[in-house]
Amino acid sequence: MYHVNNKDFKCPITVTLDIFNDRWKLSIIWHLLENSKRFKDLHKDIDNITQKTLTVKLKDLKSKNIINRKVYAQVPPKVVYSLTDIGKELEPLLKKMHDWGTLYAIKFGNIDKK
């Protein structure tokens, strides 16, 4: 039995699914693999996410220790998001998902190379 984030789980896969239960969180992490980013840069990088949704997902990922949020005391305020050490551990998995998605698109769809 696993007790994580005030919930009980019988299987570690369900722990993972509980954390990454939507399409946005993995995309946020993917973009933070490159480097630390400000909110506006993340919003620009992630297709079709609203500011409200991005705010909610960032708070959730922070509460689950996947990302860091650093606030700089300046005017205007500067907030930078980065991956925690455990968040960085997702890199090989996300790269494999990226490669698989590319392969799938090549075999069963179209790729628009802009």
C-alpha cells in the first residue's frame, strides 16, 4: 500500500496516474525540461491552454513537488518555474513518449513541417 498526497494506492501506476491525470501537466513538464521559464513563456509555448488552467496546473504540480516556483522581489514581480529533482526524473519517459507520438503520427497521420 502506498500513501501519497493524503491518498492510499495499491499500485504505483495509480500514483502516477493520479498526479498526471490530464493533458496539460505533462506538457508543462516537457517545456520545463528545456530550462526554467516564466509564466508568460509557458503560456506562449503550450498550445491552447488558458491562463486560468495554466495557473491551476502549476499550483497542483508545485503542491506535488514536481515543480519549483521562485518569486523574485522586484517591481514588477518576477516568478520563475523550474523542475524539482523528482520532476527532472521524468525526462527519459517524456522523451520516449515524444518519440512514440512522432512515430504514431508518421504511420497514421500527417505531419505539417512548418
